[in-house]
Amino acid sequence: MARKAFTHFEAVSAVVPGEGGYSAAIAVKALDGSGAPRFHKILDEQKFKTAFEADEAAAQELARLADVDEEGELAWSVV
């Protein structure tokens, strides 16, 4: 699991189980500790056989994450 802190939020690599395997995700939670984490599925076109593979992919995408806006939406850096 990888973590990245922003001004008001913390983002963490995550995994969502589903039919046919696992999806990579990024969970976002407010730094003040209020509210439940919000999960954003990423790499929608890909399913992974193991949770480990999905988390590795999520961690790689987390490295590209530029920011989390005030509503908790992901803002990606352009590569």
C-alpha cells in the first residue's frame, strides 16, 4: 500500500474485488479524520488476477497523482 498526502486529503493505493478479479483504486480520506474514505476505481479497462497486482498498479498510478481537489476528486499530472 502506497500513501500520498495533499493539503486536505490523504490518498492511498487500494484494491476493489469484483467479478473476474480485482480492480486498482485510490482511496481518498480527509486529513482531519472526518468521514469515510472515498474509493476511485482507476485503470477501468484492466482486471488483475491478484490483489497484490492490483495494488501495485494502483501504487504506480498514485505516483502520477498531482492533487486531490476540495471535493475529493483526483487531479492527474500530465506526462
